[in-house]
Amino acid sequence: MRADRLLSMLMLLQTHRRLTAKKLAVELEVSERTIYRDVVALSSAGIPIFTEGGPGGGIALIEN
């Protein structure tokens, strides 16, 4: 269920600070494209989440 996955994604990001889409996809057993769709859904819901490309980048929650 999508709501469960979104909650799991948030918990993983709170625990690990920053994860790549690939790592999240493996952990949540979905495609990387689904992870990016979920990031958009969370952002649209007002969750402070962002992506950063390149080496050392990934998906993270904005602190505070």
C-alpha cells in the first residue's frame, strides 16, 4: 500500500539522513521511478523533502 511505503520512506530518511533513490528502491522493493513519484507526493503534501544530484547526493529531509 502506498501510504505504508511513504511512511516507511520517511522513517528511513529520518534514520539515515540521506539515501539514494536506488537504495530506497531496494529497501522498499519498488523501482527508482516510484521513489521519485513518492518524493513528489510527499513534497506536495507539505513534507520538507529534497533531492540533490551528483556524487554524494541523494534524497533527504530538510532539517528543522
